[in-house]
Amino acid sequence: MSTPNTVLAPDPANRAAAVKVVARIGADQAPVSNAIEVHDPHDDTVIGYVPDLDTDQALDALTRAHSAGRAWAATTPRNRADILRRWYDLLVDNADEIALLITLEMGKTLSDARAEVTYGADFVRWYAEEATHHTGTLRDAPTGGARLLTRHAPIGLAVLITPWNFPLAMATRKIAPALAAGCSVVVKPATLTPLTTLFAAQLAVEAGVPQDLIQTVTTSDAGSFSNAVLADPRVRKVSFTGSTGVGKVLLRLAADNVLKSSMELGGNAPFVVFDDADLERAIEGAVLAKMRNGGQSCIAANRFLVQDGIADAFVEGLTERLAALNTGSGFATDVGLGPMVDHKAVRRLQGLVDDAVSRGAKLLTDGSSYAGAGSYFGATVLDQVPVDAHVVTTEIFGPIAAVQRFATQQEAITRANDTEFGLAGYVFTENLDRAFDVADNLETGIVGINQGVPSNAAAPFGGLKESGLGREGSAEGLEEYQEIRFYNLALRGTH
Ligand code: NAP
């Protein structure tokens, strides 16, 4: 068994620069009353404050967004596109500062935070381009005598609820298509990471988005917030990214007013490696699919299913790569893995490892030696994990690689699909026929084929089964904020 590295300290200059960003957005002073403290997961120090709004204040924000939405819906698609493009430019101009803020409040490494800014800003650029497309269609009635016109109208006021793991990208992936479609929004960021969303919303206003159009509501009482706003008849859309449990609660609330609902929920991604895979490519893909964001990603590889003939070499290579990652503050030089978002996450991960080992899994690298210093959990590899271990039946959301072995393609597909989730899957093989055969049979909305990072602003991101409803990114992501109206124009024959 190899020994994990010690926790690296932050680079003081980077951390000091991040603290300045908190001051720039006005979150360095506690509000007079009802503040939520925001913490640095590296050492739990308080780094900023946001107001803890009650339901009356949330409904006031909703009223402001609703009023601003009327004028916005009447703007031209070109006008909205130009403003979104300016927002994109400002996100890029401020990329360093946004990345510093993400690392400070969420913990991920600065290089992961920079990658998130690129990814998050890309949704704004994409929807600046899409805003002028998909505004409607014209078709001939198949039986003649009529033209069928569709108009893609803005659906109206949208409530957006986002998680802590990608505080910029999960917000822009919703706000940008909503604004492009002509909607106003109330956005509730996660309580652990509200600062990045506030910063992005400030930049949107600087870019020309009307002051009241994006209302960011920070609250420590998410349940009361959703009960109040989703009952308001002015709301026509809810878009949520987070756990499946909360998603089901929101769907029940949405049912009362028959709200159009988008749900980006949890995952349990199978990562299937066949004997005929390129070993180096598979290991590289596995490191990316497992370790991006410290494993705290909904599409993170959750179960490595590896064919018997390649399994030993794959496990050896993956273990070597993960054991070599330096763990420490996201601001540290040469860091490969930052802290988990909080101590609760560390305790949960420890429980998953203990459970797997008690059921007979082999522990090849042990991340638990970081427990106690900040909210750290190091990269961990478990081999020969039994099918009933919790680490394979639940979403890990952390840097634990759980390896299982299989003999045949059919066995791999059956086991890959043996979950209520269906967000992402991965297949590594050099055989194109096999790649498509497996991709077609995986019950997931997204498949990475010889690819560890499948997300793209131009692609429809979303899950099957209990991983969600609807899609984000691409033209499909715009339709989530549109209602399609249809006019039937009767034609008289002229001959
Ligand atoms: P979470 O606990 O479900 O929280 C997500 C958001 O929902 C937070 O803003 C949270 O607020 C809020 N929330 C909690 N209870 C609520 C309620 N009753 N009504 C309204 N809002 C409520 O999830 P998380 O721990 O932040 O995120 C991790 C989960 O998100 C994982 O399951 C992951 O797979 C999933 N995820 C999915 C995708 C995707 O695209 N499919 C992407 C990223 C993450 P508070 O912060 O105040 O609790």
C-alpha cells in the first residue's frame, strides 16, 4: 500500500488575491443582521458573508424579476445576444478573479477552477449565438391548404436552484439560456458557495443585463424558499441541479402549478474498460473522469468496470497516477487534489471506504490519513469491490476509485445499468463497433467514448432514469425556457 502525501499549504499571494475578490464584490463585511457565513474548506476560516433572506424577501425579489421580465421579453433576440456576448467577454476578462473566488469558497484546485470558468463562460457565449436562432418554424401542412407556424416564445419567470460543486458553470448553464430565450430569473445558489454566483450576476449587470432581471436569493432555508416561490403563479419554470432526493421534492411542488421542470440530478457513472482499449488512453481518461473537481462531479466515474485481461495493468496504472497526486489547498503550487467541500463529505467518504473494506474490497491507496486536517480526503483506490458495497450502489462524490472486474461485454452492460441513475457512462475500446454497441445499450444520457470529459456547451447534457429530466447546453437547452406556440394559417387555392 502506498502512503498518501501530506496536505500542501496555500500559496499566500494567490489566497490574498482571492480575499480581495471577496471585497470587490462587497461580501467581506457581515450584513447588520441575518448573515450566512461562507467558509474556506481548506481551514474552515470565514471568508465572506451573504444575506440570509427570508421568504418575504425572496418573494420581493421574485416581484422585481417578474417586472423586469416583461420588458426583457419584448427585446429583440439580437439585443439579447449582444448583451450576452458582452457578459461572456467580461467573464473572460475577469477569469482569474472568478477562478480565485471559486477556489476560495469551494476548495477545488486553481487549475480546476480556471477550467470551470472556461466551461461556465462557454455557455454564455453559446447562448449569445443561439439567441437569434430557434425563434420559430414554418411548415406546409402535409394535406395542403395551410401553413403551420411555430413561435418559440419565452416561457416567463424561471426559478433556478444550483449546487456547490460548479458554482459558476451550474449557474451560467441555466441563466444564459433563460436570458437568451427572453426570461427573467430568480437564482438560488448553494449556501456553501454563493459568492461566485453573486460575482457572475454583477458582471451580467455590468454587461447590460437590466438590474432586476437576475435576482440572486441567498438563504439558509432552502425548503421554505422553494415552498414559497414555486407556489407563486408568476413562476412558470423551475430548473434544478442537485441531488435526486431534493429534485423529487421540487417536482412534487412543481406539479401543483404544472411548471415546466428541468432536473439535473445525481449520477452513478459506469466507466467500462475493455481488453482491447488503449491502456494509456484509458488510464488518462479514468484520471480525468474520476478526479476532476476532486471527484465531486455528477458525471464523475463512480464504478470502474474493467475486463479481466486488462484489469491488473489498468489498476496498477490508475493507482500509480492517483497516489502521485499532491493533496492540499487549491491555492498550493503543484496541487492535484483540493479539500472536500466540508467535513460531512469527509465522514461520508470514510464510511464508504470502511463499508467496502468490511465486505472484502482491497484498499490500494488510502485517502483517510488526511482526516482531521481541514476537510481533506485523499485519492483512494479500491479493487475487487463487491457488487453490494455502498461505494458502488451510491453516488461517491469524492476521490474514491472503486474497481470491479468483468468477463463479457453483456456482463459489463448488465452491471453498468444496474442502478436507478442514468446520467453519464464511459466506454474505452479501440473497436468502433463495440464502442457504439455499448454506448447504445448503456442507459445513460451521456456517453464518453474514449473520452473522460464529455461535457460541452454545444451538447445536450442531462440524464435518464432518476438522473433527471430535460437538457442543458445546446439548442435543446434553450427550448427548456421556451414555450412553443402554433398558428395554423388557412390558404385558399388560387387556381
Ligand atoms: P443538494 O443538497 O440537492 O443541493 C442543491 C441545491 O438545492 C442547493 O442550492 C441547496 O440549497 C438546494 N436545496 C436543498 N434542499 C432544498 C429544498 N428543499 N428546496 C429547494 N432547494 C433545496 O445537492 P448538492 O449536495 O449541493 O449537490 C450535489 C448533487 O448535485 C449530487 O447528487 C450531484 O450529482 C448533483 N449534480 C448534478 C448535476 C447534473 O447536471 N446532473 C450537476 C452537478 C451536481 P442549500 O445549499 O442551501 O442546501
